[in-house]
Amino acid sequence: MKKIISISFFLVSFMFFGLCSFLFATKVQAEIVSPDLTVTAITFSGSQKGETGKLAVTIKNLGDDLNNTAGLLNVYNNFSSQNFILSSSTPSFLNFKTDRDLPDPSTNNPLKTNEVITFYWYGSFNTSGNLYLEYVVDNANELAESDEENNSYSEVITIENIKQPDIVGDFVSVREGGNENKTLSRIPEVGEKFYLWLVYKNIGDIKTDNTDFNIDVYVDDIFSKKLKASNIDIMANLGVGMYIDDKIELALEEGLHEIKFVLDSDNNIQESNETINVFIWWLIISV
């Protein structure tokens, strides 16, 4: 009797162990037979506002082979809300490029376990600062995955303001009519000829480069002359006053006069601040 019980116990234990092994194997099999897409990186090759660069998103398959594009093209991103401007002639995030062919059963080209695929676009960010970028693969859950909780990824990138020059007026030197190289040390008189020489400076981040620019001069709101700042006016040091190589000759009536200089009036120089190019100089003419 004891022998029969021992054999029965052995058979039940064997069957129980076999059932547990079967269930465990089934569970493991279920966990690995599905693909599992996750985003591993978001990068941008540029660093400045307005700079064209490559915006790339890398997706990795942690599960079984993915034989088609299910989940890869059904995505969400917030790139437009972060002011990313596509440089494509037909701007759309559907106009992507990839670093390898998309999975296709007709060409036997699966995205295998632990393989990656990178989607990328060319464009620029029209803003600066720390930008929060988010990308969600298989956004509508069209792909049955072994892990449905790892489809979202975010990255913070820093975009700097573009470095540009910034031209502003500094002061005006009044010169004698008979000797333009000599400073007029008194108030000009009615009808007396004299010269005005503008001094400007660059308060921007970089030099003006070899760029000519023009300066429109208005006397009491009436256009008087267009002055030219040539290549010899390139500043060796930022923030240092520099004379232009052109001047304006005047002879005015008695009273207070407004002399307005509009620097870079034709916008030949791309500046960091285009709203501070007007410089006003008040001049008194005595009897």
C-alpha cells in the first residue's frame, strides 16, 4: 500500500512539475514572439537658432523580428510646437529619410531583435533656449508588442541665439568747414559750413565681416544724404567706436535741429537687433 502511495505521489509531482514547466515555457515564448519598439535617442546636429541641421530619431526593436512597418509610421512628435521648421520643398514629417530600408516582407528585410532604424529630417529651430522634444512610436497601438510601456521618449536640447553683429550710432564729431580734420570747438553759426562725421560701434557678438553698409541722414526729417561705411570700417574690437569714411556737409539756419542717422539703411548686415539702427543727434545753430 505504501508503495502504491509513493508511486502515486511521484506521478502527481511529476505531472505538476511538467505542467509548471509548460506554463513557464509558454509565458517565455509569449514574451519573445512579439516585436518591441522603443525610442533610444533624439539628436539635432545644429546648435544655433536658424541653423539648418539634421534632426534624428533612433528606434530600437527589443523584441522579435518586425517584418513590416506596423508601429514605425504611426507616431507622435511635438517638433512643430518647438518651432522646428522643415527645410523640405514640401514640408511634412512624412517626408522623412532613414538610415536603412524600412521592414518589408516582400524583400525579406525585417528589423531584427536589437537592431535599430533612424528616421531623420533636415530643418532649423526658429527659437532658442532649452527645448523639450518628445517622440512616441506606435502611438495608436496598432502593433502588438511584448512591452507597451516603453514607446515614449523625450530629450531636452539647447539652441543658442545666433551670433550676429549689431551696429549702433555712438556720437557725432563736428568739424570745421575749412578743415574737415579739425574739430569745431564752438557752436556753428547761421549759414556757416561745417561737417558731421558719425562714429559707430558694433555691440554684437561678432565682427561685421567684409560688408559695406549705408547710412541715411535726415535733417529735420528731410532726407539729406546717403553715407557709406566701407570695408576699412571693420572693427578690430567689438564695442569700440569707429569713424565711417564718409561725412556730410551742412549749413543751417538758427535754432535746434534734429540730425537722424539710419545705420545699415539697406539691411546689408544681418544683425541681432534690427530695431536700434536709428541714432539722433541734436545740433544748435547760433546767430
